[in-house]
Amino acid sequence: MDSPVKEGTIETLTLWIVDDEPGLCLGAAKSLNEYVVTFSDLPERVGFSVTSFHTGEAFLEQVDLGVLPDILLLDHRMPGISGLEILEILSARNIKLMTIMITAYGTFEYAVQATKLGAFDFVPKPFTPRELRYSIEKAVRDLILTRKARQLETEKKKVRFEMISVVSHELKSPINAIEGYLDIMKAQRLGAGISEYAAMVDRCMVRINGMRKLIVDLMDLTRLESGQKVRHVQELDLVPIVKQSLESIGPDAAVKQLAITLDMPEAVMMTADPTELTMVCNNLLTNAVKYNIPEGSIFLTIQPTETRVMIQVRDTGIGLSDDDQKRLFQEFSRIKNEQTRDIEGSGLGLSILKKIADLYHGQVSVKSEFGQGSTFTVTLSRGN
Amino acid sequence: MNQKLVLLVDDDKDFIEQQSINLTAMGYQVATAYSAAEAQDWLARQQPDLAIVDLMMENTDSGFVLSYHIKKQHPEIPVILVTAVTRETGMSFDLINSEEKQWIKADAVLPKPIRFEQLASEIRRLVN
């Protein structure tokens, strides 16, 4: 039971019955062969392929060949080797099998012994088809959940590895750059005067700030993803937060002589965490400034409805090609072309934006034309 | 004295800045291009004595392709490919085995960060 199954299809598990009573084997097989297990809270649908063995020895022959079922129904009292002995053998060989004991023999000591040896459940004989199915459903549920847990573990490790690989790659570039400059300074390749090196010292500072921003953004992103961030969700007005964000980009916008036009109501009440809203506004506005042309424009629109609010930022900047738009929300993706060559960034801003929007059952979308400008639209639930 | 001319192609402006200084210190004249397209434009008008080309520029393998074109059009111009993509990321390029020599059209592949001495000796080897 290793690979995941497409929703809607019936997954077939192999089920072996080890019991010396042929009548019981037939009856059990009959009630299971056409049976499909479904769950109210899981999408999986499970059917069975049933095989019977009348002796423990016959069963062990298969085990010796390396063949194992997904589920085992095991009787205890058999002419040859007993159910408990089989459990002991499996345990000694470190073979983990989902085992349900079916037996008329029922002492407390036996049950304890069997449980210690790894039995999952007991269906005492005589049992009705319903009783058997009930126990098997429990077993199947356990198998499915165990598989899901294992898949999550593997996926987690994979994602962690990918993230760490990408981060080391992203950090290498600024580290190499700074080292290159220091090497030149050490060898004094531009002469003995320190003023010769002023430009490259500044450049090192820029790269260091870039690394710092990368780390900060990474922390924001992983905190959002892991749910580690403590949220201070409260009733608040979006408008002052937007105004504050505008103030913070003021200086950079002034340097480029950008004209900012606002279209927003007096107040927009919503239930939200102020830090998260600030991040959304800052993200949209800093991009609109960074990628804009000198003497360009920024149009900021806030449009509330009863239950949602739209925050839209349009710029007259360099815009994005269709190809670039597709890659936009990937982590660390940065659009590299002649126009963006000098623009610094971690490449995580839009990923963070999307993660925050998710918290508010929201969406992020972009419309852009290369050379004309871009419009980023974020809609969030007001939580009311 | 006839100074040798080195063409430097990379979209990383710090790398360009640094290697320009280093190559000048080694005694070479330096021309720079920030993209494969820019390099092609320049090559249409001039030829260098050696080209140093970054493998991956602007998120594609345009440097790789550029190197191929240079060797095709001007097989006498030595090309050094430089790359930040190394063994750690699971991809490695070097010309140790002949299989790679076949499809990587370059005379040498150097991993970043490039050591001054290593670059100097590679260029000396290839230009003479």
C-alpha cells in the first residue's frame, strides 16, 4: 500500500484469511469480495482481493517467498502451527502486517499476548459479516492514515531540501560578489589609496542589505507557511494602514518623481491582523515604485463591497511579458532583463503576498503589458 | 605593445566589474556585454582574443548557446565558460570526460567564485 490512488477509483487491497475451516473462509471471502469500503471523512474507496489458506504453514510458505498481504485475518486454533505462533514468527522477522485475529478461542491472556505481538483487532467467532466488515474498516482506515502520514513526511523532507538548496544558491551570489571585491582590495589592484575603493565598498553594502532582506523575507514566508506567526486579528480600519504604507514609500517615489493618485473611501472596517495588511500594501507599493519609470504614475484604488475589499495598484512601469507573468509568483523568481538589471529584491515578495491573501480567503492577480505597466489586484475577505 | 582583448559576458554586474579590474591588472584590454544578445552585437563588429562567458544569463542557458555560436563562427577564439551552477546543486559541468567535451563547446569551464591566479593561468594557457 505504497502509492497514492486517484480519487474516485477503487483501490484493491490484498486480504488473506488463514483458517482451517473452509466454510468460514468461503463465507468471509464472499462477504468481502464485492465489498467496497468508503469513509465519510476520507476520499479513498477500497475493495479487496481475498485469498484463503487452511494452514499456517501454507501461509508461511508465501511469507518465505517474500509475498505479503495488506491485511491478514488470522485464526488461532489450527491443527499445525497456531495463530499466536505465527504472530511470534512474524514479530521475530520484523514483519509488520495489519492483522485481525479471528478465533473462537478467547481468553484474556491470549488477547494480551496477541496484542503484544502486534495484532490490530479481534473478531471473535462466530461473527456476522457486519462484525467482520466493521473490524476491517478500522484496519483500512489505519492503513490509509499511516500511508498519508508517511507521504507527508517524505514530502516535507523534499520541500525542506529544495528550500535549503535554493536559499544556499541565492546566498552564494552576494557572498561571491563581496568576496570578489574584498580580494581586489586585499591585492590593492586599484592602488594604495582607499578612496579608489569607495564605489565597491558601497556595492558590498548593497549586497549585504540584499542578503539581510532575503533572510527577513524567508522568515516571513516560512512563518506564514508554518502557522508559527502569532496573529493579532482584530476589528480595524484598512485606510490608515494604507496611508501609512504610502508615507513609507514617499521618499523613494519622490526620488523618481512619481505621481500618486488615490481612490479610496473614508474608512474600510475589517477583521484582520494589521501587520499582514501592512505587508500587503508595502509589497504592492514598493513594486510599483521599484519597477516604475522616472516621472511615472501610480494609481491606488481601494474598493470595498459588503464582504470583501479590493486593493489595486497600477503603475506605468516596465511591465511584464506573458512568459514573465507566468513565472511571477514562483519563489525566488525574479524577472531579469535589461530594464530590471539594477533592481534589487529577494524574489519572495509575491509569494508572501499570496500566502497572506490565502489567510483572508483572497486572491492576487496581475494584468500587465511589457513596456506599458502592470496592475496588481488583491481581494481580501473583510471577515464580517 | 599589442594588448590582448578579452570579451567578458555576464548579467551579473558585480562579476563584470570585478573581472574587468582583474583582467586589466593582468594586462589585458577588456570589453563587456551584459547579455548574449549584446555580445552577439559586439562580435558582429569585433573579435576578441578570448571570451569569458557566464553559463546561465537571464535565467536561460544563453551563455551556453553563445559559447556554441562563438566556437562555430570563430573556432580560433578560445572561450572560457564560467558558472555558479556547481556540484552542490546537483549539476556539474567540467570538461574532464570526453562526453562532455563533445557537447560543451568551450575550451574551459571554471566555477564561480573565480580565483585570480587560476583565471590568469587559464588565459595564459589558451591565448598562446
